Amino acid sequence: MQRTLLLALALSGLSYNAIAQKARPANTHSVDERVNQLLAQMTLEEKVGQLNQYTSDRLATGPLTENSSKYEDIKTGKVGSMLNVRGAKDTRMVQELAMRSRLKIPLLFGLDVIHGYRVTFPIPLAEASSWDMKAIETSARVAAAESAAAGIHWTFAPMVDIARDPRWGRVMEGAGEDTYLGSMIAKARVKGFQGKQLGDLDAVMACVKHFAAYGAAIGGRDYNSVEMGDRTLWETYLPPFKAALDAGAATFMNSFNDLNGIPATGNSYLQRDILKGKWGFTGFVVSDWSSIKEMIPHGFAKDPAQAAEIAIKAGSDMDMEGRAYITSLVKLVNDKKVDVAIIDDAVRRILRKKFELGLFDDPYRFSNEAREKKELNSYANRAKARDVAKRSIVLLKNDGQLLPLSKNTKTIAVIGPLGRSNIDMMGFWSVKWDNDKLVSVYEGLENKLGKNTKLLYAKGCGITDTSKAGFAEAVATAKQADVVIMAVGEAYDMSGEAKSKANIHIPGVQEELVKAVQATGKPVVVLTMSGRPMIFNWIADNAKAILHTWWLGSEAGNAIADVLFGDYDPAGKLTMSFPRSEGQIPVYYNHKSTGRPSPTDLAGSYRSGYLDMPNSPRYAFGYGLSYTTFELSDLKLDKKAFVDTDSITVTCNLKNTGKYAGEEVVQLYLQDVVASVTRPVQELKGFEKVSLKPGESKTIKFVINKEMLSFYDQQMKWTAEPGEFKLMIGNSSDHITLRTNFELTDRSANQ
Ligand code: GLC
């Protein structure tokens, strides 16, 4: 009977267990009761199996090692989760293997849905440039809905690593250099991924990564060590993780780096004292790809058994593709080196999420091909991707108002190696598809312009090659056009994981190509594209119009065309400084004053600077132009001094003084002038993105409170100290138009 039934069920698309699961009465016990009931039935081997995660071979996102037994292991309860299995059909198939295990504990399916699943959204560093929390949440919402429809329970996102070093390829995955903005974006992305509640069929578990301080790798070299004081860790790098946790993040992922000599994976200060202790995190921590076993090459463990012992004791609950736990933990417990209570805690954390996702009621509930077909790549999802993409574009220069272009331009030449590229538009960490339709720049223009505009194209040169053989054709093509649009930059896989670069200039001879084309005297618009801040000083000095378009995903070309022709007035603002030279790195806006600040931005007369270059970046944090102009005025404070139980209300007026409707990001920066530890010369403490029609005005309001003035003092106590503060309001960290000061007074002084 069994075989016949299975065959019949297989044909009906439902497995034996799916029926059995459906037959199971709705459970009235609480999740914790159900977890404990199940735990009591589990053998030690089955418990350790829950802490083990394997990758599918199809989509390896790390160094693959031979593992022929993985599917057998699933059937015998030795695997708790799989990553890189995607699609309703494949996840159902693999889940069915787990349903053959003794206790039929469902697998969790995880995937790097970093900026979109089927429809690719802009890379996170691009989205961050929108400063638009609603757009960022929408992007994560669509990614969740599509991936959940494809059988995914869990995305390894958001990456919330603060990054001040553009040599590090993974800056593309985060929100840039600022803690306040990064914390808001972390929250928006967790809310987007997890939706209303876990278990909804359009929601996936978030995974906040990489815990912690991975973005401060020395030299910007991926996986390198991190050395930093506690104050920098707590003030700059940890807050986005706490913001994500407060937003309800279900899981965390630790990081490859060692922090002050202790690998994050084996760092109980990070994972137990802070995350699970002080912050009270009740979800689970997954290691990064084989980061448990990598404590051996770190020189922190002598063998997989010791690595497993260190990691489980330090609070790493699940072993991603390391096979340290599955090969060592049972013996470690039997040898009394690891207390089974530690194992039980990790298993509970994982089982709790499986119950919350409803997987014990129906292990296949996310693996529904009909829903997958309906949700993926829908017109509505692509429209949202286009909207987020256009908001992510940053206008760096627009001399003589060359932009926006007229749609009646007769002939337009697209020149450069990225002008007709589709694949590069997707950026790193996209979920790759064979037949993906990523709209190129050229196609975006075709879609936008009528038949009366003639489009020309010349590649000019490759992205990295040094040959100028294509220059002549590019120049000749430019001469035939009324306007030239150049598309230059990196390839999509020159940033991302393991993509650090010591030289972040635009690669190859692309800048020389721009120079050659510009020499024709034709109006040239330069589109710079990359996953990181790049250096392009000649273009910055000589081009009339520059749009930094990052990697904008599926709708890249259409969003770029929306901006080029004024259907959308660009409003993006950089969230990472663009250096003038690699020699300046790290260069970031919220730096300290030093004892010898360089007011003229240059060295000399014993000031802190360089002999050969200003201290300031090429483009500053918060910088981005618009087709229209805005004016900030009328700064008012309701008081000039306040005690820490009170607050100050700040208002100012923003007016659109130009001829286009547009959006402005009004940024509030504060400086603690004197404190018991040195403080940054400015720190973003508030912003408001405002949309105004020509001539329209709006009063902007900020409320300043003690929390905004607080920092960790010499005893690492979070406090605000009485004294003078400088207040700065502008549309960029280096373009402040309203300034004043105020005082935090000591309460005792007022009594
Ligand atoms: C990678 C990355 C991590 C990713 C994981 C699974 O090595 O560091 O961000 O989520 O492995 O692909």
C-alpha cells in the first residue's frame, strides 16, 4: 500500500507527509511548549543535526568542498537547514527528504536575497542613496514576497556593516558610512523582509549580518582582521545591529573577521554578552560560510573539534557549510567538554523559528508553484524596482543645466563599455537567472524615445583592457550625435564579496575615452556605474554632467532614462564619501578635529593634512544635486539652552527656488564642541526628505533631545555632558547653510 500511495501522492503533487501534516489537528500548545515536547523526543545526534546547514551545489556562495552524503544526511535527520536551494519545486523536493527522517523536522531554506529575488532591485548602497525609508522597505518587501513564493524561508540580509573604506568590495551591500542613517535603513529592511509577521506567506526571516565590525577590515581587504576600541565598536558599528534587533530581526549571522584578536564566530563577548545577554536576542545565530572551521586558519583553534567547542560555547547556534558541528559536537558532549544544555539552547532557538514559520503544520507551505508563478517578475514588482532605482541615482554635476535632455533630441550616441550591458546592471549578490531581462542604458533610451530620435552606439573600449583601438569609432559616432551619453565604470563583479581593490579609479582607459569623446565638443553626459565609490578626477573636473547610477537592477535602463529626460528629478545623496585618491582612505565625514585641524583643507604650517591633496573627499557624505534649486532659511530654536529632561525644537524653511518639481534631503548635523572624549566635527542626527513644486515652501522641524547628544564617556557610560553644541543644517555634510549653537545645561546648575 505504501508504495502505491506514495506513487499516487507523488503524481498528485502532494507527498505522504503533506497529507499527514494537513491531517494534523491545529495545535493549541504554545510554540515553546511544542519546542520542548519535540526536544524531549530528540536524540543528541538529532539535536546536533538541527545545528548543521549545508549548501546546495547549484548556487555555491563560498568555497565548495565535496559532500556526497548531504542528501542522505537530510533523510537521517543530520541537517537542519539548506542554503542555496531555490524554487517551489526544488525546495519541496528537498523538504520531502527531511520528511523521511524519524521526527520529520522540516528544513529551513536560506538564500542571499540581498536586493531582490526574481526582480533585481538596486544594490543596497544605491538604495541607501535614496534616503527614502519607504522605498527601501518596499524593495525588501518585494524581495520577501517573491522569495517566499519560491520556497525560501530566510534571507541572509540586511547586511548592516558600517563601511568607511571603499577598497572593501562589500560596501555595495550595506548603507555606507553613517551610523544614524545605517540604523534607520537596517530597520526599514528588516520590516520589509519580515512583513506583518513571520509565518505569513509573503514574509521571510531576516538575518542581520555580519556580526560584527566586518566593514572595518584593515586595508579594506576582505576577511582581514579588525582592531578597534570599544567606543568605536559601540558608537559606530553596533547601533545598526541593535536597530535591526529592535525591529524584530529573527536571526543574526556572525562575521569572518577576528575582532581585537578574537574571531567573531568564537567571540562570546559579541554573541553571548552583547547579543543574547545585554540585548536579549531570542533568535538564533548562524555562522558565516565555514567561519567556524576557519578559526583553524585564524590560528584560534587547532582542529574542527576545538573550533566547534569554541563556537558553540561562544553562541554560534548553526554551522553554515563548515561540518564542524556535525562531526564533533556529539563526541564533545559525550566527553563532557560541552554541556548538552548549550546544545539544547541552540536547538530551541532554531526549532522556535520553524514553528513560527508554520513549517511543522505544513512543511511545504512556502513551496507552492502556482503562487510562485503569479508572484515572480510581475509587472507591479518591476514597476516598484524602477521607482526605487530612479530614487537611487545621484546627480553629481550639471554645469549649464545640460540635464534634463529633451525627448526631441534628434540623434543621441551611447558610448562606453556599459552602454549596452545587461548583466552589469544586476550588481553583485543578485539571484542569477539564465533568461533575466535587465534593461540596459541603450534599451532604456529605446523604450523612452520615439522613432524620431536616432540612437547610435559605440563601445569605445573594454572595462579593463588598455586598448584604445575603439576610440576612433567612438569619436566618429559622437560627431554624428547632438548629445552623447557615456556609460563607464566597473564591472558588476568588481565589487561584492572577495572583491577588494587597492586601485578604485575607473578601470582601464575609460576616462581617456571620455576625454577623447568630450574633445569633439559635443555635449556629454557621463553615467558612472559601480558598486563602490570610485575615483574619476578627470571626469569630475571636466565633464559637464555626471550621474552616478551604481547598479540599479532589472529596471536600470528605464530608471536612468526617466532621470535623463526629466521624468524624474534626481534626488539621491551619497551615503559614502568618494575619495580623491586611495591615499586618503579612510576618508569619512564624521571625523575628529585633531589638535591641528586644517581649516584650509591643506597641510602646511604644521596642520593635519597632505602636502599633495586636500583632506576633503571628491564628493562628500550627503552630497547630491537636483535639476531644481532649493533654499534653506529662517532657522529658529525655541530655546538656546535646555536640561537633559527637556528638548529643543528647531525649525527652518525649505523653498523650491527652481523651475522643476524635486525632492531635497534636509540634513541636521550636531557637534559636541567640548567633551570628556574627543567628538566628531559633525554627526548626522536627523534628516527629512521633502518633495516640493517650484515656488513651494515647507517648514522643516527637528526635535533635539539628550539621546542625540549622548556618547560613551571615559568609563564607557552612555551619557550627554552639559556644554555647547553646534547645530548645522544643509543639503550635504559639506554644504551647510544654516548654523547656530545651543547649550545643554547641567540640571544642578538650574536648581
Ligand atoms: C558568504 C557571505 C555571507 C552570505 C553567506 C551565504 O560567504 O559572507 O554574507 O550570506 O556566505 O551565501
